[in-house]
Amino acid sequence: MVRTARCENHYQANRQSGIALIVVLILLGLLVSVLAVGFTGDLARQNKKQQQSADALARVKDALIGWSASRTQTGTTPNGRPGELPCPDIDNTGTDAGGCLAGAIGRVPWKSLGIPEPKDGEGETLWYAIAGPFRNYSMTTAPITSDTLGNLTVYVGSSASTITPQAIAVIFAPGAALGTQNRDPSSTAVCPTTGATIARNLCAANYLDATGSVNNANTGGPFIMAQPSSTFNDRLLAITNADLMPIVEQRVAREIRALLQSYKSVAGVYPWADSNGNGISVLGSNRGHFPCDTFLTLPVPWGNPLVPSLIPVLPKWLKSGCGVNGWASVIYYTAAPNQLLLSACLTCTLSVNNVPGTALVLLTPGAATGPRTWVSGYFEDAENNGNNDDKYSTPTSTEYNRDRIYTVP
């Protein structure tokens, strides 16, 4: 068959159209691939930034808890006490301001904590707010114990949903500047957070955002975590009594145990217990509160720093609130009768997990969630809850914030 010129032209036109369509499809495929790669790359970068922020928040939380649990009195911090937290850094030096308002907001005092400067995914240093009861002794002299509650409220999504009304600290990853936020360190303006004229890079309102009626830049809160938007990109992490106090309690109980062992190594016996809750030893009593009175712990008083003595001196944080609301009021102390002076039973020991022979038992109650009463309100395990039979057991709870038992064979 011989093609006519008209057929040939028609054939060539169709062929060229097909080739053009293939080229267009290839180009579209390449464009889709480029867009997909770009989208995937952007998503990966965003996920990486979010993970950096989450990791930084977690590291600061751990650092604050560790710093608080190890806090003690020294020559430069004569009133240092376990449980207190550093004040925020208000001048961008990385150090504890030393004094602060209840609910104060500033950057994380990373140098004081002894950690690298914590940065979120946008390269911004993390911020931090502190509850009033957990400030240092010069700010609040009330004892800090496992009964001490935070008072910062943290919402999620909106003010209709509360994560906790008892946060002791809140850590913020501020993210990139949004809207009218100005972080210029070389200019000053009135800061809505403090009401004072300060450098813009020292003002929390230029870093922390608001959503609905809740503004994270307000001293004392309340604070909020919410979905990212064009006007909100804060990420935050709350620290509660339940996060902090189990660690602090372990430090406190071990130190009290060591003090009691030192006492016995000198006196030959343990002190009689405070069974009245006033800090004073009761003759012949082997169970109750830890006897914390400097002069009326018997049979031998705790060391007096003004009078040389081999009996150890109680740290100031342990004497604070003695017989009222200090650490001695929340920790259960019992010594085996055969470890006490003038005991009527020289063979009697304590039983732990149905095994007799223990000389000393201390019980810590875990963090409070509200007011509680001695003894039934503190210790969940029935065997340890006021049976007065010198029989104790390892708490059955597996919760991190459980009762704990400390013994001396």
C-alpha cells in the first residue's frame, strides 16, 4: 500500500504529538519527584529540629533534678538544701540570678547547672520558670520536703484542659521569632513580662507565645502547650513534685541513715525515736519520727557546732522545721529494741520481708499530691502503715513515686 502525502502528514503529526506528550509526562514526573524530595527534605529537617528541642528539654529537666537533689550547705551556700531549684538566668550570662520572684521566667541557668548551653531546634537557648516554694532559702525559708507542692498551672490545647496545677518548674523551647517578636540585643523597650525597659533579647515576651487567653510570657503563668501555628511555636516540659521528690528523698534518706550510723558508732546505740512528732526523743520509744532536736535527742544530743563532739552535727536543712514541717516530719524512723539504751528486750530485732535481724529501718513516703496525715496518709503498703509491730516489708508498688524502705542490718 502506498501512503498518500496527506496520510503521511497525518502520521507525522500524530507521532510528534505522542512524543510531545511523553516529554510532558516525563517533565511532570521529574517535577513531582523534585517536589516530593523537597517536601521530604523539609519534613526531615522539621522532624530533626523538633527532636533537638525535645532532647534539650529532657536534658535540662534531668539537670535541674540532679542539681536539686545534690544541693547542700557549703561555705558559699550555708542555707543550701535538697529540693530547691536555681533562679532563672535574667541577664543572659548562663548563671542563677540568686534571687527571683515566685513564678519568675528567664533563661535556663546552664552554667550554674554545669551543662552545655541548651539550644532548641532553632538555635535558641531554653527558657525556664520556677514555682515560688522551690526558690532558694533567701527567697523562702519554709522547709522543702516531699510534702512541698508546686503551684504553676500548665494547660494543654486550651485553658479547658489542665496537665497539672502543681508544676514546680516549666522549661520552654521558644523556637523562631513570630509576629512582632524582636530579639535584637542592641535595642531596648518596655518588656510586657517585667514592666521594665530592658534589652529586647532579655524579654520573655519576645520568645514565648500566647494562644487563647494564656500567655507563656506571664510571670507565674498559667502556661500552655499547644499545636504549632503561625502565632505559636513554643514547646514546653513541666516538672512536678512526682518527678523531683523521689530522687531528693533517696538522697535525704541515705544521708539520714549515714548520720544515724555515725551516731551509733560513737554512742553505741541509736537514739530513741520521736513518737510525739515534736522532734524530741521519747525515752524507750523505738519507732516514730526521726529525732531532730539538737538538745533533746537522747540518750546523746546531736553534735553542737559550738561545742566539740564526736556525735555528728545535723545539717541545717534537716534541722529546719524540726517537729513541725521539716524532713523529720515525713520520714518514718524505727530502731530495733536491742539497738537502744535501757531496752527491755536485748534480743529483739526488726523484721523485713518476714526475715528478722534488721537493726534500723527508714521509710520515705514518695511525693505528695495534696495534704496527708501521719502515718496512714503516707505509706501505701499495709505492712508499713502504722502496725506498730516492728515488722516491715519492701513496698509492693512498682510506681517510681512509691514508698521506699532503707535498712541497716
